[in-house]
Amino acid sequence: MHLLKRAHRKATPWLAAIVGSAVLQLAVPAVSHAAVQEGLSNPNNYECAGKLQAGPPELGSTEQQVEYKFACDGPITGYQLETQIPVTGISAAPVTANGKGEELQDTFSCFGELPGFALNCGGLAQQDWETISGEFAIGTKICAEPRVDALLSVTYAFTEPPKTEIKQAISGPFDLGRPRGCRPDAQSGGDRLNPKPPVKHKAKAKAKKAAAKKAAKKAAKKKAKKK
């Protein structure tokens, strides 16, 4: 998990509600809470970490593919990625892997309105820190501003014997951050939950002031020579 960016956690009730509704509509079988390992985190208070980067080209598509990877400290039965720029495509089923990088049989299926600003996925990651990897497409280059920055929310549906009523926990959103592999620019060093004020205009103003000062000195020297 050291390769993944620690995501910031901040409550957003409306986003969590959307995730819960979407995942329940997928009719994912609830997991018995008793079957979950003891000692795992509270499913309403998970910690998740992840990242975004350019993904491999999709066969038959010229659109920019964005690869996402994330893991949480407990099992999940669904997640949502919400972007600030339109998602134009969703790739095949995400891949799950354990801490050794070995692929697991745990699976997810994803859907979303295209173009849209979110993709919703339902399935099952049974253990803590399973890595979930997938792709979605955008209509701009990966490093073009505004760069894509996805917020992640995760859900966990379960039952507690002897009751059969399904309960659902929600954690997030977590910020997966701006894409890795891009050159730093004025907006680098921040993300959607913790934006960094752009410094581009200040730099331009400083350069403009220095150029004006240099031009004034040059003009003064030229005027002195004429005298």
C-alpha cells in the first residue's frame, strides 16, 4: 500500500446517499457480519487510499483512459467514483488483488450514465486492503487542465444474525488526487478536498514587473547617451 496516495476523508451526505441507493439497486447479496474478520475497521469509518494515472489504450477507442487503484481497511460491497469532468466510457470489470499482487476471484460490475460525472460499482471485496483496479475514459488528455480528480465513496452491506434485515454502512468521500505522471503546474500540490490556490497570476505579475523595470533602465541609459 506504500505505492498508493493516502486519501483525505471528509463527510458529504448527499454523495453517500447516492452511493447507497445505487449499490442497493444492484441487488448485491449482503455479507454476514459474522463472516467478517474480527478486528477490522468500523465500516462507517473506513480509511481508504488510492491514486489515478493514465491507463492503457482501450481497443477500438481513441479516448483517454484513466486507471484508478484503491484499497480500504475493510471489506466492501460497492463503491462510487465521482469526477468533476465528464466520464465518457467505463471499461470492463475491475480487477481485485491481494497484498501480494495476486488476482482474486472477488469481482465488481460497474455502470453509469455516459457522458456523466460518476460510475457506480457493486460486487464484493471480502478482505481488508484488497486492491481494486479499473478504468474509465474522459474526453481530454490526462494532463490537461482541469485535470481529472475523482472522489471515492465505499459501501458495505451486511446482515447480523438472527435478523435478516440488510444493513448498509458508508464511508467517504476520499480524494484519489490528481493524475500521477504529469508535469507540475500552478495547481499541483492540492486536490479537490484540499485545493491549492493557483500561483500562476502572481508569477506573471512578478515577471511583468521585472520586465518593466528592465525596460525603464534601458530607456534611461539610452536617454543618457543622447545627452
